[in-house]
Amino acid sequence: MINKKSPRNKTIVLSEDEYREYSQRLIKLSKTVSLSEVMNKTINQDSIEVLPLLPHKSIDLLFADQPYNLSKVYNKHHFTSLSENEYESWLDNWISQICPILKPTASIYVCADWKCSSNVYKVLERYFIVRNRITWERDKGRGARSNWKNTSEDIWFCTVSNDYTFNVDDVKLKKKVLAPYTKDGMAKDWQEENTGNFRLTYPSNLWTDLTVPFWSMAENTEHPTQKPEKLLTKIILASSNKGDVVLDPFLGSGTTSVVAKKLGRKYIGVEQDEEYACLAEKRLDMATEDKRIQGYDDGIFYERNSK
């Protein structure tokens, strides 16, 4: 809810009137539904209750940023650290339930930190073809005096089958060329611009161009584990096409749904915390007027802090 903040603080917050308005838009499921009943909706419910009620073979892309195996407070909800076996069982409980709702051509992306990444992998390989582990750099966090500072997280990329979408040309990164190569006096695989020499490079599984949302960014909320819109932009562009259905069973403050909307995809978001779900609805309204994504412009991904 709204607190007094500095003029430069762009963090998205809810007034009491907005909370009441947006809470009326949220839906809850009590029986199996059709795709049209949940399309472009935010479901305010525990994903374990919702997943069995979603229509079979309806989802083109799933992104999940579930709680890691840490004791952490998420507004009015909290997750308590479990033993490794218990955490794997918890993962299996919801991952097994997404199988029926995925199309045979669907892709799956599941987040993890260093500690639970192996548990996530073990469960995913039971049900899907695990294709890669993306590691992305979090440019945020305090230093550690007796350990290496933790500035990375993983995202496991999987598919249901060998027939899947991967739009590689849509996710190339524009990088500055420090030692440009020429052949017969002509630029080779790069181009000269007013601000330097640049090359479009193929995407790798190491992402160092992301900025974790903070208070002066227009996409920022008070959710403790909010992912950057640019991160979801990479995933949605690579592994879906316009009009496809994107599901996030742990929506948080709405980044997946918001980016899906900005990129012309359909979305379904599931979030058990009402305030975060209302924040997602507010951001979706904002995305109707402003489709900009920081670090992504005119079909090009830029290196961090370069644009």
C-alpha cells in the first residue's frame, strides 16, 4: 500500500482505492475451466489448487519462479526451508501437475538459486527434455566477508518434445566490438555507428546484461524476488510466438503477464497473495499505455547500461 516516497522513486504501489478496484478483477477457480475463462486473467489462489483445473494441452510456454529452498516472507505468506528430499517432493507436487496442461510443443523455464538448482534439475528431468541451464548475473546484493558474493541464479530450459519453438533471431544481443576485424578494408560481421562498433551476437546461456529492478526503475515493485522485464522478454520472444499462451504459476507482482501482454502473447497468472496479484493487475493496466522494456528497443537487446 502507498507510503510517502521521494520524487525519483518510481516503485509501483497501490492506493486503497486501487486495491479495492483491482481485487474485484481477480478470479478463483473451484472447477475445471475452459481456456477462455482464464485467458488474460490473474488467478488469486495457490497454484497447487489451480493447476489441476486448467484445460489440458493449452499452454505454449511456462515460466516458474517458485520459492527457492529458503525461509522467506512474501508479504502475508511465507515459505519455510525444507530438507532436500522434502523440497524435491514439493517441487514434484506441482511440476507433475503441469504436464497435462502443456501442449506437445511447449517449452518450460524454471528458476533456481545455487543451492536448490540440482533439486530442480532432478525433478524436471523426470518429466521433460532438459535442454540447457541458463545462468544470469544479478547485479545487486551485499558483499560477503567469509564467502563469495552470490550474484548469479539459474534458469532451467526444458521442452516437452523435440518439436518446439526457438526464435533465435529475436533474441540476439547487440554487443560493442573492442577489436573489430576487417577483410579487404571492410567490416566483417559488425557495423560502425556514431557511438562505436557493434555486432549482433547469438544468445548464450550466460546472461550478464540484466538489471534487477530497483526503486528508480519504472517496473519496480516491493516484491522481494521480482525478475527483470528484460529477462522475461528474452524467454518469451525465444520460446513463443504472437498469440501463444504463457502461464506463470508463481506470478508474484506480475512480470510474466506484463511482458507477455507487451509482446502480443496471451497470459495466465497464478498468485496466492492478493496484494501482489493486485499489483500485477495495475501493471497490466500500465502496459496498455506503455509497452517499453528497459534494455530492449526496436527489436534489439542492449548490453547492461549501454542504452
